Amino acid sequence: MPERTVALLQTLRGVFIMGNHDREVLQIDPGPADPAEQNWTNWTRGQLSERSLSFLASFRNPMVVERQGLRLRLVHGDLSRERYGDTRLWPDSPESTYADLARRYAQTHILFGHSHVQYSAERAGRRFVNPGGLGQPRLGQTVACYAVLEGGRFDLRAVRYNVARTAAAMDELPLPRELIEDWKQCYLAGTLPKRYRVRDFTALMVTGYR
């Protein structure tokens, strides 16, 4: 429901950060190499009104804001594979990666996404916070993750939602059945389809990260 989702976002007061899927829908970046995934991206773009596309185009990445006396750096993802060996920041990423980011960022708190793994960690004198999300669950949990800033501290939270309803809605998409079944299973089981080789998540699952 791309248009309904973006229309809802436009009613909210917020700071919106552009992610890789936003860039693909806006055709700023090339879409997925998989033709079926590219069809999904094209279909999504076709569902969005010009107003919604303009709204997506207004998203920024990165941004620096001040909240409750904290200067926060907001970024979807900021790693190059050539420099770090991975485009995503994980709880078990090398300390050298965190140290390098700490040297690059003046802000004491860095909020980011892209890995879809919720966690908060003190590394190299900085607080790194991934509030998690709803899309593409990876650690075997079918919940919607988010974070709340209260009293200058981040509280990581998660709520359950009607996963079966979400999966059933995918049946209405005019896309290849194999692709739909893969993503339905992703949401129902809380893990990526096997053909998406992002990484082995076992270590993060047993450590207890959401």
C-alpha cells in the first residue's frame, strides 16, 4: 500500500531520512539486479502520486538535529563496501569500523538504519542507536521495532502487529508468485528468504538483539 503509507507520513510532524529503497523508487539509484525485485520497485513507483514522489524526494540523508540537549546525527546508511567491507553497521561490526566513524562524526549520538537490527551501543566514545523497524525482519521476531528518546536516553521498544494480515495483503500484488511467497514467509517467520545472502544472523539471534 505505497500511496496510503506515504500519504499517512505526510500527515505527521517529523524528520524524514532517505533510505536506499526510497532512492531506488525515485530512480536516483539503480534498482535491484533481480528482475522480479525490479518489477516490485517499478510497481511501487507506479502506485505513488506526483505529490507523494515529491514528498519522498524531500527526504534527506544525513541530517543533524538537536533534541533534549543532544546533537543527533541521523543517517540511513553511511558505509562503503570498499572501505569497511560491508554497507551495514551491526552490533558485532569491528571496533575499527566504529572508531573510524567516531573520528568522522562530531555528534555524540548517531542514529541509523539499513541493517534492520535494533540495538544501542557505546562505541569509541559515541552512542550508536539503530531503532529497528518493521520491514524485512531478520532475527526471527515478528514485531515492529522503534526507539523513544526520553530524558536524554534512548529506550528501545517493540510491539506485535497483525503479521498474517500483512502477509495476506501481499497476495493482491501483481507480481511473480515465487517472489510473493518468499516475502510472505519473511514476515511470517521473521527471517529473510534464503536467497538473500546478507549475512548469517545466528550470532545476533543467540546474543539477544531484537
